[in-house]
Amino acid sequence: MSILNTYIQKEQQLKQLQEELDRLKNDDRLKAELEFKDKLEALMREFDKSAADVIKLLNPQPAAAKASGTTSTGRAKRKLKIYKNPNTGEVVETRGGNQKTLKAWKEEYGAETVEGWLVKTED
């Protein structure tokens, strides 16, 4: 593509974008949102608050849920268990008992034996 064609194409794109921008500037919804944003920023400056402060004030529950160690479903997060098979040296990390390798080990060696292979438990 020649440089002249590229120039003409970019000029057309610029004209199209300018038209879209002009339409947005005349949109009442945009005007209302910009007015809200300006008033909110003025209020935040007046009370010396950041956006994070406002979010924390208006929606305190997500922060409280994370602090207590619960998941989004409201139940506590399971502990990470790390097992090491002494026969093969293979290591399995899981938060539940439905892990494929762990189930196979329990079938082959028995649940009590495999529980004895528990190396470490983490939060």
C-alpha cells in the first residue's frame, strides 16, 4: 500500500472518529455521568478520601470475607495438603480428597497408609 493510500485511509478514520466523538459530546447520558463524576471527585477532595476509601465504605463485605478466609460461596477455604509417596517419590498437593492420583494411591495402598504419607498442611 502506498503512503498516499495510507494517509487517505487514516484521514477517513480520523473523520469518522471525530463524528463519533461529536455524537457522544451531545449525548445527555454522557453529560449526566460527567456531572456525577465531577461532583463525586469534588466531594472526595472535600473530605480527603480516595476512590479506594469510597469503595471500601460503600462495599465493605468483600474485604471482610477475604479477611476471614472464606471463599465467595461463604465457606472456609480448605487447607492445602501435601502428600509424598515413599515408593515413587511422587508429590501430590490437594485441597480436597477427590484428587485423581490420591484416590488411586488410596485404592492401591489403603486410605490409612496414604494418610500417613501426609508431609505438610498449609492454609
